Amino acid sequence: MKIRRFINLKTLLAAVAILAVIFFSSIINFIVNIQWFREVNYLGTYLTRVFARLWTGIPIFIAVFII
């Protein structure tokens, strides 16, 4: 049982590391945009855009996934 838990933990850590490498550029771009919009006092505008994309994208993804 301990070996299986170790293998599952090892697999999970490997998956997280691979996803971090794949999305590294997007994560850095998001952080830079947050910092820049905060600097020019338009952070609210940027976050509105981000949340609008999330609130429209998630239901569309679920609907397409179900169909």
C-alpha cells in the first residue's frame, strides 16, 4: 500500500511539473499583465476582461463537452 501511494504521489508530481512547463509562458504572461495593469491603474479593467472570458468560456466548454 505504501508503494502504491508513493507511485501515485510521484505520478502526480510529474504531471504537475509537466503542466507547469507547458503553461510556463502563459503563466508568466498573465503575471506580467497583472503587474503592468496595476502600474497604470487599470487592473480592474484587465480583471473584468479575464473574468468575462472565464464566465463565458466555462459554460461553453461544459456544453460542448456534454454534447
